[in-house]
Amino acid sequence: MTTGEKPRVLLHAYVTEKAMDEMERQNKLEFVVERRATRGDVKRAVEDLYKAKVAKVTIKVGRPGKIATVRFTKDYSSEDIGSRAGVF
């Protein structure tokens, strides 16, 4: 990493049957994130990258690494953002 370069917070979208259900029913997406990422880091990264307002971020550590669940405000569709994130 060169000087002044920001570390990558979002590694990739995390797609499971449960994640797909949450996307449809609760306007949420899941991402595998960098181990040192905080909820604030994830919120800023998602808002900057996808130009969407985040309502809430929760983080859990699982087998694939650190997973962030991001819920968007009603003004933004997680399905639209998911298609840009490579879920479909």
C-alpha cells in the first residue's frame, strides 16, 4: 500500500440463502469486511461506494471472516445495491 492510500474495508458481498432473504424482506446486504474494520468504517465505505444512506450496521465474526450486515434506509433498495455489488 502506498502512502496516503486508504485500506480496503469491503472485501466482497456475502451471499447465502439467509442473506438473500434479508435482502428481499428487510432491505439488508451482507459483506465480508477487513478484520480491523469498525461499524463506522463499514458505514462510510458503503455510503461512499454505493451512494446510499445506511440505517444500521451490525458485525459478526464467522467462518469466512468478519461479516457486516448493512441495513439501508427506505429510500434505497438493497436489491439495486446488491446488483451493483455483484450479488446477482
